[in-house]
Amino acid sequence: MFVADLLRHGALKGGVKYRGRIEEDLTAEGRTQMNQVWENIHSHIDLIITSPLSRCALPAQYWANKNAIPCIIEPRIAEMHYGAWEGLSHDEIEEQFPNMLTQWRKDPTGMRPPSGESPEELQIRIADFWQDACHNYREKHALIVGHSGSTRMLIAHILNQPIAYTRHIPMPYACWSRAEHHSGKNKMIFINGENNLSRMIHKSS
């Protein structure tokens, strides 16, 4: 069995923006949020898989060094590339691209931020990553440190749900979830620290 804890990075300096591939430092609170999850799970973790972006990679590498376990930098779980939205707030995107973000937040299927990555492209790389992880790390318990968009897409893939389902997944800073892969089958154990999967799937249907 492959077990994976999924952790979104903590709060970032500069407030809420569509950063995507833009680097931004964690706030002190953001790092504390992540450390609290780590302290709860570290004794079970065999390896860490992290996005290459520093808000994920720096804590991941620190924990791995401290606990003498492998830390794997995985580009496929980097955040979605938001193109022209990168670095902009919700209001700034609405001003420059009227009504586009409203539809995106409802259901981004078939859409693409200008000059950015489509959800379908994100879905492909996330599915490819998960397949490899389940094969390469059988009998391991991994921590996967990622982002809001990439982690939502991973959860939707594990649950065999459509892209629209990603809009129903709670993903606060330092959101912690757990998944399993056993005998060719995927299973989410909990999302955002809660066993609320039935309610979420019903809401999205």
C-alpha cells in the first residue's frame, strides 16, 4: 500500500494573489501552520515529495534533513501556470479580464488563463505523477507538499472526479489530506483534516 499525506503550503507574504509559478516567501504564520502538520505526522513519513517552488521546497528539505529521509523535487506537482493572471489579485483579474474569473471559479473546464496552462494540461501531469508515485513508492508513506490548484487536481484524480469537482474541495493554507493506493485502487481517507468525502461528492453532483 502507498500512503500519501497531501499538504498545501502555508500563508504567503503579499496577501492573496494568483501566483502560480511566481516565487513568494512564507509568512512566519505560514511556516508555523506547516510545521504543526509536520509535527503531527513526521514519525510515519518515509519520504517527502515536493513542488520545486520555494514555499513548498524549503520546509520540505528542512524536514527531510532533520529526519534523515529522502526529499524528492517533483516539477509535475508545481502549481498551475496562470499566465497573464500571475501576481494579480482577484479584483485586478476582474478588471483586466471581465467575467473570466467568475466562470473559472464556477467550472474551469475547457478554459485557460491568457498565456497560461489549461486545467486539462494540469490534470495530465498530475495523473502522470500519481501513477509513477504509486508504482515507485509502494509500501511507503510519503508527504506530498504542493499548492492549492495542483493538490485539488490530485484529489479529484484520486476520486475519479471531473475537473469541475476541484471547485468544491476546501483548500485553506496548510490544508492536510490523506490518500491511499492499494491493489490498483485509489482512496481518499480525509480532506482538510475531515472525513467529509460523501458530503463533498454529493455537493458536486
